[in-house]
Amino acid sequence: MKDFRDLKVWEKSHNLALLVYKHTQPFPRQEMFGLTSQACRAAVSIPTNIAEGCGRGGNFELARFLSIAMGSASELEYLLLISAGLGFLNRIDYKELEAATVEVKRMLASLIAKINAEHRKV
């Protein structure tokens, strides 16, 4: 069992979730149960799955939950794209959120690859 707070990818994804909440607050009220809710859920799912994976029995389980977090990050990436396309996010905010999401995805991919490589050695 690992402490999720020790992982840089968890810290980055936690900060990303906070940013998503901040930037989706001004979305139109009719999107409260649509894009706003879905983007926030996808964003929170990333650090949540990292934390859950760290609380599981070993690296195999951790890699599985990191993979789920990667799926949520990809979902968020699209939700940000459509939010910008609809004019709910300005260009600067979109670029900031997109860059943070891509960084988290790269970090997740790297950690998954590292865990899988260690697993193959055993």
C-alpha cells in the first residue's frame, strides 16, 4: 500500500480537479447537470482512482486504477474541448486546462509503463 499523496501525478491531478471546478463555475446554469457536472466528475475521478489504486493490494491493482484514471483524463480532455467550442471556456482558460490534462496523461502513461515493466521482470 502506497500513500497516494507521495505521487506527483496525484498532486497534479488534484490541482487539475480544483482548476476544473473553478473554471466551470461560470458555465450557464442549464449546464449544471450537463457539461459542468460531467467535467467535474471526470476531473475528480482522476485523483480518486489514483488514490484508490494506492490503497489496493499491489502494483497490478495500482496499474489497473491508473488506467481507469487515464480514461477519465481522456474524457475530461474532450469535455474541455467541447466546452471551449461552445464558448463556455475562453481560449486562455482552455489552453491552461488542456495543458494540465495532457501533462497528467503523460505522467499516468509513464507510471503505468514503469509498473508494467517491473511486473514483467518478476
